[in-house]
Amino acid sequence: MARDPILTLKNIHKSFVKNQIHKGVDLELQKGETLGLLGGSGTGKSVLLRSIIGLEFIDKGEIHYNGRRIDDLTEVELQKIRIKVSYSFQSGALFDSSSVFDNIAYPLFEHTCYSLSEIQSKVSDVLKLVRLEGKEELMPSDLSGGMQKRVGMARAIIMEPEIILYDEPTAGLDPSNIENVVEVMQKLKGMGHAGIFVTHDIPSALKLCDRIAILHEGKIIFNDTPKELKSSTDSRISSFITNEEVNHGNQTYG
Amino acid sequence: MSPPTHIFTKFKNFLTLSGEISALFYNAIKCSFSRPFYLNRLADQIKNLGVGSISITIVIGLTMGLIMTLNFGYGLKKFGGVLYVPSVVSLSLAREMAPFFTSLIIAGRIGSGIAAEIGAMNVTQQVDAIRALGTSPLRVLVVPRFWASVLSLPLLTTLSFALGILGGLIVCMSEFDMSVGFYFHKVFWTVRPEDYISGLVKSGVFGGIISILACHKALKTRDGTRGVGDTTTWVVVSSSICILITNFFISKLFLVFWGQ
């Protein structure tokens, strides 16, 4: 592609004690694009997402955001990047002692000078987007798993980030909730947010993503369009897809 | 592992831990004097850690005064020294017993509270969420708890001291037929401002120790609920030991500066 990528990962290496997770990962994300990151369990997909915003330190390699190297920034400098590159946690990671409103409004209270009524209006808008209108006063413990994930997403997008990192947003959800989550992600994509979608849910990834990357044994072994994925003759890719189908209930993806 | 290697490893771990705790303390102090300030969170923590500890402090202070006066009273009575009971009790309370016992008991309450709360937040990725949302766990979680403990413990110590004096008065009046006027005359004649101030400074230092130890360990918590349990136990035991050791050195320091 001729355009300059907004996010570039170059030769990323990461290990935990003696377990080397990444052995030279290279990835690029274009403006407004949604990239699906697939791979077996324990291949380091979530670790890669966490490394992008500095929740994990990489051992070697470079991460660039809008042309600026960010992997060597201090914690204070990273705080500004994390407003532009947000992270939607697999578990939601909601503050369990705070209401839905306080969870979503947290970044606004921290980083903006909006009045309370403006914040209320923004929270209400974003709750409408994730189809949870009127749930402001509920506590996280009052919500189902799918609702918690959507509140987590609402919190991640309230600052209107340029990139959203989705860490398995559809994991552990029933088909109706998966549909809700994917619909929210489609809306966000339509609004111009770029995203990296870490998942095992191949049908959702094919439906949503412009490009799919497969992480296998510490390296990216496939990085192309969903169409190319379906027609791939690489035995590692077809075996991965077959395994995922078996593990995730024989969902069709064509 | 051979014994020398084992001792070396333990010593290295101890130095690492001391370094990390010192760094957290330094950063907490540094962050306290730069924006953003979380005064509402500080107020919440003072309410939670300080106001929430008032009832237990009332029990500690009052019973400490009652028991000490009873024991000193009957002990000194054998030698005809009952008149010295208010002086002995008040001086002990101001310098040692009120700050030390209040901090030791409160260490269990606020140390375990901080450790369990932040530890649970850590294992459920809420601390990561604070970082991912562009804020600092140090500023949001550590600094308010540190200052809340440092400010609350001297106030709780004052309450404990006052109730200890009241407990002493009750026993002196009921057991040794002492008048209120005589009792307070002896108390005010004995306790100098520096005795009381030394107790306040000690309790402030103990508050800082409890909160920094608790926050440090809690932010390192791993292994789910079991990890939270281990963290809580470690914090209560370690902060109690640190209070015991630090108490000796601060007492010695005050004796050197202000005399006996």
C-alpha cells in the first residue's frame, strides 16, 4: 500500500523467562483499517496488543505510531499515546466499585475540562452506540459478560481514539451477544476508527476485517485480505483454520 | 541450593525489595507536588481509612488507659506511689503507647484493606485499565492512600491518647479516690508538647510505612485470589515488624534531640 501506516511494528521480540513469544513480528496498520489478528492459544496475540501501548515491554524491535517511535517512551509520555490508541480488555476490566457512568466517564474526567452535563451527554451517546441506553447507574456486577465487554468498549472509545485494540471481544459470548459486539465494532469502523481485532472467532474476523494476520510460532505467517485467507493453500493456515473450526463449534466462515 | 548461595539470594531479594519500596516512596512524594491532584480521592481515602478506623481507635484508646492505670496504680500503691500514676500513664501514652498500639492495630485494618483492594484490582486487570486509559496508578491509587494514612494516623493517635487519659481518669477516680483536678494537674505538669509531638510524628511515619508497603505489594500481586490473600498476610506481618523496628529508632532519635 502506498499510504503511510499509522501503526508499524518492526521485528518485535518478546520473551517471558525462557519462553520466547515473539520472534520477529512485523505488522502495519493503515488509517481507518481493521486488522484481524488470529493465532492459536498462547501464541502471544494479547501480549502483542499490550506491547503496543506499553503495558508490556518488548525485548527487541520498534513500534511506531504516526511515524513516531513509541516503544522507548517513558510511562508519562505513553499516557498521551494511550489516549489516541485505546485498549478494550478481554474481560472488560471495569472498575468494579464504580457505576457504568463512572467507568465510561473516567477518561473524560481525567483528560478533559468538560462540564458534568457535557460528560453526561457524551456518556449517554456512547452508551447508545453500544446499545446500552439507560444503564448508567448500574454496577459492573449487575451486567452480563457481553454487556461488560460493551461497557469496556464504550470506555475505550469515549476519547475518540485513532486506533482501538480489541482483545478477544467476542470470547465466551453467545451468538446473539457476539452479533451485538461485532455490530458495535462495525459502527466504530464506519466512524473511521482503525482497529486491531485479536480473536479466535474466524467468522466475525472475516465479516469485519479488511486484512487478516496470523501469528504462528512467534511470527506472522499470513498477512492479507480475508479473500486470500479463504483461498490460501498454505498447510499451516488451512490446519489452523480447521483446528479453530473444531474448537469453536464448526462455524462456517465462507 | 547451598546455604551460602541461599543466603546471598535472600539478601539480594531483600535489597531489591528495599530498593523498589524506596523508589515507590520517592515517586509518591514527587507526584504529590505536581498536577493532577486527586483531592477528591484523598478525601475518600481519609474517610475510608481514617474515619472508618475511629470506632476501633476508641476501643484501643479507652482500654489502653484503663488497663495501664489499673496495673500502674496497684503496682505503685505497694510503694506509696499512687500519686505518680497520672504522670506515668500520660507520659507513656503520649510518647509510646498511643502512637505505637494505635498504629499497630490500625496497620491490620488499613494495611489489609489497601492490600486487598489494590491487589484485587491488579489481578482483575483494573490497574492495567488505569494505565491503558492514560492515567497513572501511582497518582490514582498510591498517592491518595499514602497521604490519607500519613494524615489520619496522627489524628487517630490524638483520639487514642485523649481516650487513654480519660480511661486513666476513670480508674484513678474509682479505684484510687483521685480528684479530677489533681489528675489533670499531674497530666499537664508531666506531658510536655514535645512528648505529644514525638508521638504524632511517629504515627505519621508509621502511616507512611503501612501504606507504601501495602501499595507496593498489592501492585505486584499475581495468581488470582490466592495471591490477594498472600499479599494481605504479607502486608500485615511486614508492616507490624517495620513499625516495631522503626519505633525503636524514632524513639532514640527523639531522646537524642529533645532529651528525656
